[in-house]
Amino acid sequence: MSSPTVINLHAAPTGYDVLKEEAARYALLRRIAPAMRHHMAGSMQPISMIAAILERRLQAPEPDLAVLRDSGKSISTLARSAASAAMNLITWVAPRENGVMPLAAGIDECLGMLSTDLAFRGFNVTNKVGEPELNVCVFSLRTVFTASLIALTDAALAPASIVISSEPAGEQTRVCIKVTSEDGAAPPEQAGSFRQLSWEDVQALAAAEQVSVRHSADQAEMLFNEVLQAATA
């Protein structure tokens, strides 16, 4: 097996338009902002529920201190979990330096971010990405893979099935997204007033992240480098 590529995640690639890249990143963030808000609210909801229960228990004539202590511990645990979830969501906007993640876990994360929106618009996702486990740049997945998935579904008819798979491709790994529309499919409802992502947006992000992308009307293929470690400068 070939050695994984050692890359500088902050090196500026040549041959791409910075303004197009920035516009594409902004368009992508606007599209996933509702999902980020939903995930953040979801992590906070259990805290408010436990706090409401605790408030009622405090109003008892003789509050049970042991139960109150347990409720306090639960709130503390949930608060730490919510803070961790919020910090991870922030990395979608401001990524950690040299962020690396297993490919399968990264795709799971991206699908988790978009799952509600895709289901609402009539798309059923099957994720067949699994072993072998390899590490890739987190931001490359979050931008190029997510943008490709959105661009495909923006142009597809729904209801439809989405199958995501991967396979070795020399020193890289090919990730494929295939959309198959069902009988009676129609253009899906677009959420909000945000514009659709175009393949020009995807290619601008792919050039910045050094990912090769090919696409057709119902399929997209991306070639990701395996990252052993990231150079600091």
C-alpha cells in the first residue's frame, strides 16, 4: 500500500479564484446555517427540561436534597455536552488547524448535519462508506462533500434515493454520490430563500481544498487524499 500523503492543510493552491471560493463558502454556510441552528437548539433542550423539573422540585414544601443534587449534576453534565457540541459546530465555520478525521466518521457527520433537510425534501440516504478506515482533511469533507451533495439534490427530482459509497483509487479514495429518482418525482421544495448551489461553487471549493470532482446530472465523484499528518507550515 502506498504511503498516505502528507499535506499542508493551509497551503494556498494555485489555479483557483479566491473571490469565487469565498462566495462559494458563504453560499454553503448559508445553506447549512438552519441545520447548525437546529443542532445547537437540540443540544440545549435537555438542559431546559431538567431545569424546569428542578424548579418544580424546589417549590415542594420539603425539597429532597438528594434528588436536587442529582438534578444539578445532570444539568452540569448536559451543559458540558452542549458546550462541546457548540464548539464542534463552530469548527464548521472556523476549522481547527490541521483537522483530520476518519473518512467514514466525517461522512457520517456531514450526513447528520443535512439529514433533516434531505428527509424533508424527499431524499432517502443510504451510506455504504465503511472500511478500510483512513484519515482525510475534515474541512475538505465538510466543504466539498457537503457542497456536492447539496448541488446534486438541488438539481434532482424527489422523492429519490441517495447512495454514498467509496473505493480505493490509487493513492487516493474515491467517494461517490448517486441519486436515483422514483416514479412521479418532481422538483423538491427549496428551503428558505437561499440560492441553489451550483457546480461552479463546488469546483471553486474543490480547487481550494485540492480535491478532484467530476459530476453528471445524477452522480458526483470526489477524490480525497489520505492524510497521515499535517505539516504546520
